Amino acid sequence: MAAAAAANATPSVDSAVLSSWKDAYGGMSSDNVKGLVLALSSSLFIGASFIVKKKGLKKAGASGIRAGAGGYSYLVEPLWWVGMISMIVGEAANFAAYAFAPAILVTPLGALSIIISAVLAHIILREKLHTFGILGCALCVVGSTTIVLHAPQERQIESVKEVWDLATEPGFLLYASLVVTSVMIIIFHYVPRYGQTHIMCYIGICSLFGSLSVMSVKAIGIAIKLTLSGMNQLIYPQTWAFTLVLLVCVLTQMNYLNMALDTFNTAVVSPIYYVMFTSLTILASVIMFKEWDRQNAPQILTEMCGFVTILSGTFLLHKTKDMVDGSVSHSFRLPKHADEEDGFGQEGVLLMHQDSSRSPLYIPP
């Protein structure tokens, strides 16, 4: 009798385990798929925009004063405008992606724009891609795939008021308070003393406020998505409050990113900023939207492994850029790269994506 009972119990246990596995790995929701497609499209457009703009800058510089020397002849170069439009389209797609998918899925995929830029630069601009650079690209792809396959499902939200309620819960209020307090301390105490010698002063400000800006972008994206579906969210003051927070954060980021890029070597600024910006954005998203509450420990661990893999690939790509020239820089303050002298690195500030001559938050010039 006992043996028969045990035999009967076994299938039910197996069924429970199988059901749990299906729940955990049952595939991506339609919103996550939309967010993924938008994020990948964003990386494609932005990665290509770097190459097209650089071609335009070189063409304009051949017939006029180069941007690196203070010239603006690129403004009448059609090829440069094609690159600029591509960048704007990419940023619009990235903005929309946050309305459909969780930040833990969208934000790390920004590293793919680095791969696209590196490959296109190798093919179109004839810039050498070192073997370790190819390995870095492969690591970014593997890490991105890992995160995509294990990303949490997007939380179903019916009103911007729900997002506001999440943002005003004690946990996120504590995080936001710590961010604002830390930024104020860095700006008024550390920047005057150490801003010109310690890269973390500027990068810390940008990364901390960057995490709040992404949360605001997500809230505004959700409000726009619901408004277009027939539920007007523009009548709620919460929508405009998120917009105000976004403007303040972006303007602050733009200011201190420009300071960082003007003071320190871009090849050093970019990877450090990518790591801090992405890490703090994921932390803010986990706290505000409680994305890990709907996942088990193996899924969370796998996502973190994917993220670390992307970081490894990103650092390899940036190190490779120095290795191509036969030397690896050891100084934080170095002369501008040859690319920047062409004006490529002086066109604007990057918002959500990365490239070796730009920083992650696009603000057109």
C-alpha cells in the first residue's frame, strides 16, 4: 500500500516541478518581445549613426574647417544629417522600449550598439578590429542573449498613477533620497576639490541621476502608450511630475558628462560610465518595479552572470581600441583621440547607449 501511494505521489510531484519550470521559463510576453525588438532596433540605428556621422565629418572636413578645430561645415553635409536622423530614430526606439519591457532587459542591450559600431567601422572605415575586440563582441552577444532569455515579465500597469504609487513607496523613496543627497554632496563638496583629478566625481553624478532619469523615461513611456491606446494620461499631474524629474536629471547629466569628457580620456570615461549607469539603473528598477519578486534565485543569478559577461565584453572592446595603436593608456587625462579630432567625439552626449567616443545619454548638439 505504501509503495503504491509513493508511486501515485511521484507523478504529482513531477507535474508540480514541470509546472513550476514552465511558469519560470514559459517564454517572453508580447510586451517583452516588443520591447526587445525596439531595443535591438535602437542599437542598430545608433550604432550605424556613429559610422555615418563620422563619414560625414570626414567629408565635411576635407572641404572646410574640421569640427575638431571649431568648424561647423558638417552642418551642411547631408551625410552627417543622415547619421543624426538615424541617431534620433534609435533614441526614439529606445525610449519606446522602456514602455514595454523592464529596464533590466532594455538597459544592458545598449552594449550592442558598440558591436555594431565596431563591425561597421571595420568594414566601412577600414579600422582594424583586434582579435580581442572580436572576443569582446562575442561576449556582449552571449551576455545579451542570456539576459533576454531570463528577463522578468513586464509588470502590467493600467495608469500612470500606479507608477507614481510605486515611486512613492518607502523603498524607492529611500533610494531616491540617497541619490539626491549623494549628488548634492559630490557637487558641493567633492567636485570643487577633486573634480579635475578624480573621474568618479563626474561619473558618479551622471550615473546616480541617470538611474532616476531612466525610471522617469519608463513612467512617461507607459503614460504615452496608455494615452495612445485611448486612456488619456496627460490629464494626471503625475505624468508632468515625471517629466520635470526627467528634465532636471538629463540637464544635470549633460552638464557633468561634458565636464568628464572634456577633462578625462573618453576611452576611460565610457566603460566606467557604462558599468555604473547600467548597474544603478538595474538597482533602481528592481527597487521601484520589484522585478525580482516575480523570479526565482537561479533566474536572478543567470541574469547577473549575463550582465557581468556584457561588462567583460565592453571592457575588452575599449581596451582593444588602445591595443590597436600598439599601446595601452594608463592615464586618465590624455590628449583627444584622432577620432575626436575629426569631430566625431564632440557631436553630443549619449543618453542610453555607449560608444568609445560618446557617453550614455544622447542629447543632440
